[in-house]
Amino acid sequence: MRVPLVDLAAHHEPLREEIREALVRVFESQRYIMGPEVEALEREIAELCGVRFGVGVSSGTDALLVALMGLEIGPGDEVVTSAYTFFATAGAIARLGATPILVDIEPQSFNLDPAAAIAAIGPRTRAIIPVHLFGRCADMEPIVTAARARGVPVIEDAAQALGARALDGRPVGSLADAACLSFFPSKNLGGLGDAGMVVCDDDDSARRLRVLREHGAEPKYHHEVVGGNFRLDALQAAVLRVKLTRLDAALAGRARAAARYRELFADRADELPVALPEHVEGHSYNQFVIRAERRDELRSHLETRGVATAIYYPLPLHLQRCFSGLGLGPGDLPESERAARETLALPMYPEISEAQQRHVVAACREFYGVPEVAAV
């Protein structure tokens, strides 16, 4: 049996005709950039996130970039964020000439350690970007409370977490001053290419973001600021609108898959040197990431058994060569470094079958010499 990390074919097959109709609708309209499809998606995503405004952009990376541009962040400024996340989070800060202040993570959630983030706030701090990693909402309340007391904006990096919720039930996207979303194909809500969005609840912020995404022009050819070409394609918006109608079902499928992994691993949990992600209400499980002793050997073994896996992320940001000037080295952020050594993402998608998951867990048990759980 072969088990892919993500199965987009299985995900798209039931939607084939609806997606085709959406693409034809855009083709016949001849409105390929921005337009009514994008405007409708912006309204629908904003409603899902519990805010008033969505500003569609060209990717999740560009969502981070334009959100920071909207705060006029640049040289001399500092932005606090996680050392254990995808490069774009810190890369967007550095591209504007600002300095990413990289802090450590909580070992259980993999998310930004609130105490470390608050301690890192200094006189040059212009923003904080907590990341909702792997689909689990970060502990936002202490960060937002401390930041607002100091007049520092907070931007959620929710690229992996659309549909997730905080413990109090509030949706990701409504927990700070703005939130950045990615619609990369493998996300909880994925397009057929790159796409993203910034959501917020402030009129002035939304207006500024809309201006910045079109070269800073308002009206056209009259530029009040220097922006960029961050526009969202209508074709992507139309596809995303089709898939948005199935998002609740997709999230439920991910939750079922996560629960089944826990059940299958639980029989001999004391004998397996594997740590599963904590179950918390509102986790959207964009990835299912375990910690494992002999992680790299386990990954090689799973590959021989037809099980695809991924390592998110093999080198934390403070150890990347391009950030060597930040003055951080090995041992400075131990939880981020430990996560980089130990974490392994198992196959996770709404359509994964029980048989496939049994195969994944059986292959893990085989590697560690632990008998397989009996079928129920």
C-alpha cells in the first residue's frame, strides 16, 4: 500500500464538475484579475473569520508582506516572531529591511512561547507575528494583551490554520489586528496554485491594504505610496469559493483522521518512543506532526513501506545562514532546535482511509519492534 502525504486527486475528484463550471464562468466573464469572484471570496472568508474585511492577495507570503507594509515597517524596526516556522514569516520581515526577533516555542504546541515573545518586546518592536503552526491556534491572549499595553500591533500568521479556533471558540483571523492566510494547494482551503488573503476588522487598514496590493495606486496611475503587485487571480478565487462550501466537511475529516491516529497508536503507547500532538478543541490539523526518536531512520523506514512523510522544518530560522547576523547560534533556542530534530509529519488529509492509517501506524510499530494493534 502507498499512502501519500496529501492526496489532492482524492480531494478534487468529487468537485471536478463544480470546479470546471467555476473556471468556465471566469473564462466567459473575461475578468481574470480581481473582479466579482475575488470580492465575493473576500466577503465569504471575512465572515468565516468573524471580521468585516478580507483583502485577497497573490500568496500567503505576500499576505505577510503587505500586512507589514501596511504598518509601514522598515529599516530600524523589529518584529517578534517564532524561530520554528516556514521561512516566509521571517523572510517578509527581512525583505522590508526590518529585523526579525526570533524567539522559542512551546514544546507541546510548537507555537510561539508567549512569555518569550513578551520578554522580547523592546523599544524598536513594531509588531508581533504569532504563528498558528500545523493548524493549532497559538496562545494569543497574553501576547495580544501585552502588545496592546505597549501599542504594538499583532498579526496572526494563520497560513496553516483557516478554520481553527481558540479555546474560547473565537475563529482564527479574529484574534489580533490582522491575520494572514494562505490558499496554497495543500492547505485546509487550497486553490490550484498560489493565493492568499489578509483579514482584519478596521476600515482604514483594509483600505490601505487594498491600495498597497495594486502598486499603491488610488485611483489608477496615481500612487500615494509604493506598493506591489499582490492581486488575487479571479480563477483562484472562483475555485476557492467552490471548495469553501466543503470546508466544514474537510475539517471534520481531518479531525476524524487525527482521532483515529491517536486510537491506533494508543494500544502500545508506552512502548513506542513517539509523541503525538496534543488534542485541543479547534485544532484544524493541516498537518499531523509527531515527535520521534531516531526520526530520520523512522522516515527512511516508512518510505520503504510506501508511506510519504515530511519534515517541518529541518533547520530553525535562527540557524539559517541568511539570519546569521542576528547573533543567535546552536543552543540559544533549544525547543525550536529539538523540534527540528524530532518532528515528522504523517499523511494527513480529509479523505485518508482507516486502512491507510492502519498501514502507517503498523509501519511505525514495525520500525520500533512493537506488535501491531489488533483490528477492531
